[in-house]
Amino acid sequence: MREDVTFLSNGRKLVGHVYLPETIPAAGGPAVVVIGPASSTKGQVPAVYSQRLAELGYIALAFDHTSYGESEGTPRSDEDPFTKSEDIKNAVTYLAARQDVDDARLGAVGVCAGGGYAPYAAVADRRIKAVATVSGLPDLRATIAVGDWHQIMAAAQGARQAYALDGQAITVPFLPPGELDPWRENGKKFYLTDRNQDPNWKNETLLWSYDKMVQFSAIDSIELLAPTPLLVIAGTNAETVGQSHAIYDAACEPKELFLIDGGMHFDFYDQPQYVGTAVAQIEVFFNKHL
């Protein structure tokens, strides 16, 4: 069963879906906030994992972050890791206040960039008792600060100035047209095909989001997550597997690394054989720690 919900984050209304298991203990059940990739909306990857988790008995919340999908926030499509971290904390506040939730059993699952945002938020929010990441992209700084990234920063600052002068919010395509590197070409096979199930998703990113993303790496603070347990899941063929190893290596115990043979980065967004294996491992992990 799916329930439409709203909650506030820094004064803005966020819109979410709570996926409910068939039965919930009278004292309340365990709950999980599910965080998707950069640019994602609640009907994409968060819905895939929330549905699976609800089938396993978890109350799972998928939501549109500030400036995305049906949620409030302007300018739109602002990929701000620090605002997203606050959104996660406010999502936890919402879950903890529900009568059907056991607020001592709250977890977080993050996929792709959500695999950075979720543990980053959990460092500060100790209500989150366990964190699992799947095909994580926790180090946005390393992803952006390649090539002529100074040119990107100059463009971002120009976009800020334009918005200040005339209110024009300049966006760029999240996945630009033309041939890209193999990783982003694989991304097109998800976002620009019928694998993308959310009509509210837009192929755009606020240009000056890049000067925020270049400041963000969850690896910087991950050693502070302990004693909250961390599970890192990645495919052995994922283009981002190096980042999964990096965040695992930087984290303190308790931590677990689970590598799944095969599977590229975007396979873990929706492909049943990889999502199913990842969720099965998340279930083992949460059964131990929630």
C-alpha cells in the first residue's frame, strides 16, 4: 500500500510516498528513508527500493527533495547536497513522529549520489541507526573537479549573477545531447527511456549547483559515522566501484562491504537481478542493526 504524504523542510513543503507493509506491529515497525541519485524524483529509484523494502516489512519513505518533482523550492532542479542533507533529517523527523513507526528503528538507504547524502546526514543525525548505500557516488568533488572545472565554476558564478540581476534561473541538461562517455551513455538508457517511470523528472540541473557539488564529499566526514553501522554495496563492474571502496576504506567499524559480481552502475537503479540481490543484503544488514 502507498500513502501520499507531505512534510516540511526548512519551511518548504516536500511531497513523498510512504510504502507500507501488509502488517505493522502494534508498537510500530522499523522505517527507512530512501534517497535516490542526483536529480532523481520519488517515482524513480526511491520507489523501486521502497516497494521492495515494504514487502520485507519496512515502512519506507520516498520523497521529492527541495526544488524537485512535486516539492516546493526555487530555483528548481538545484542539486544542493547540503540542502538535501537537511531534507533527509526532516524526513527522519516526519517518520519518527508517525504512530506506526518505532522511532528507535530508523534506517537510511542511499543509491548513487544518495549513497553520499544518506551517510553524510547520518553523521549528524543519530536517530538514523543504520545506513546502507548501493552503487554509491559519495565524492561529488572528485566527479566534477576533472578537466577544465574552473570553466564550470566561472559559468556557475555567472549564473548566480544573472539570477540576482533578473531572476533568470539558468539550467543545463543533466544528460546533455550528443555522445557522452560510456557511463553517461548508460545513464541515458535509464533516464531517457521507459525505464524512467516518473513523469515529474526533468533533464536539467541548475547551473550554479555545480559550485555546491564541488564542495561535497561524504568521504571527508565518514569516519565520524561510527558507531552507526554502514553497509556499502556495489557491482564489480560498476563505473563507480572505486568510490564505494573509498568510502568503505575511510569509514570506521562497524562497516560491511558487499560486492555483487557483474552489474554496472545503472543496473542497480531498476534491474531486478541486481536490485533484488542488493535488497536481500540490506535486509540481512537491517535485521542485524535495526
